[in-house]
Amino acid sequence: MTEQQVVLRETRDGVQTLTLNRPDKLNALNFALTEGLVQALKEADADTSVRVVIVTGAGRGFCAGADTREFTVLTPDNQPLVEQRAALTTELQGLVKQMSKPVIGAVNGYAMGGGSGLALSCDLALAGESARFGYPEVKHGIVAAIVMAGLVEHVGRKAAFDLVATGRTLDAHEARQLGMVNRVVADADLLGEARALARQIAAHPVQAMQATKGIFHRVTELPFSEGLKIGQQLNAQMRAFRQTELQS
């Protein structure tokens, strides 16, 4: 299956919707889908006609996590392939932070393991009422290793350990309470609400929006005093943003 088939793209009014398209496998992340999504996100970020990106899943699931059928070849005696797969997964989980454009997750149905990590990696996330989140890796004798950092960042230590140690499933409302998603909406309204939010963000001046995202991800990883200094620097620079906007 080609990348164009496993990741569907639709661009409208400055908003590009990327749809994971392995519905028969609950959009489980095999090599092809992971590579396709990484490539699609990079191309969306480089496309000047795109201001905001939405990531969602085809069918009844957002993303079921890693495709366990690949585990038969991802074995210790095939270490180069194992390392290649880990690097690709790591790239996907960290990519949104590196992008200049906001990414919204529209979580429909199951978001498990790497799929839950993908949802949390988005700058904003909306969940349908039927959305379910979880990190069931420990039940299968493996570890939620690459997605662990993002989970702890979003929900804190105690809640994160609860989820990775029990492997339990959360409904959309508990995920909202833990800060994993911004809001919960009716399933039928999910894409419409995500697109409305995306259009609202896309209407802002591009330079200011991209600078906002850039400084946000920088200051969240710095001590307060260092973040304040970076804010001071950007505050001086942003005067030029308005001048550029007025002249355009």
C-alpha cells in the first residue's frame, strides 16, 4: 500500500486533514503508515498554503498503536530493523513539537499505546464521546517506552504510572480530566468541531501564530527565569510582525 493510500490528505481553507487509513486494522502503526504520516506531516509543514493540520483516523478507531503483526520480525536477531523501527516511532512521537504549524488531533474511537501517544503529541486534541485511551503494553510483555515521556509531561507522575502499570482503558471524559485532551464532543460533531477550531487558528497572522507555537514549546522545557528571557527577546521582535502584517 502506498503512502498516498495509508494517509489521506484533504486541504481546505488553509487546513489540511490527514487521515490514517488502515481502518481494518484500527489504523495500527506499521512501517508504511508511520513513514507515511511522518512524511505527510513534514510536507504539510513545508506547504505555505497550509496553516493548521488535523490528524484523525478512518473508520472506528483513531490509532490502535503499534501493529503487533510486525513483532514477528522485530526480534533480537534482527537488531538493525528493531533500531530502525524505534527511530521511526521516536521521530513520529516528537515531530509535532518541531513543526511550525499547529496540529490538532481529532480522536475517534480507540487511541491505544502509540496511538494515544500520537494524540497527546498534538498541540490540541478533541475527542469524540466514544474515544478510548490506554497504554496496554505491559499486558503484552512490552513497555510503553517511547510514549512514556509525553504521557508524564501531560498527566504527571502518579497518573502516568497508574496508566502504564495497569494498562487500563480510559474513556474520553477521564482523559479530559487528566489533561490528555482539550474537550470532548459528540462523535458526529468531532471533525466539524476540529475543523472549526482549525479555521479559527488559521485566521490568525501566520508569523505570530508560528512564533507563538515556537516559544510555547521552548518555554515549557525551560526553567521559569530562562523562559522569561526568551519571552523578552520575542516580545521585542514581534513588533516587526505587526509592521509586516500592516504592509501586506
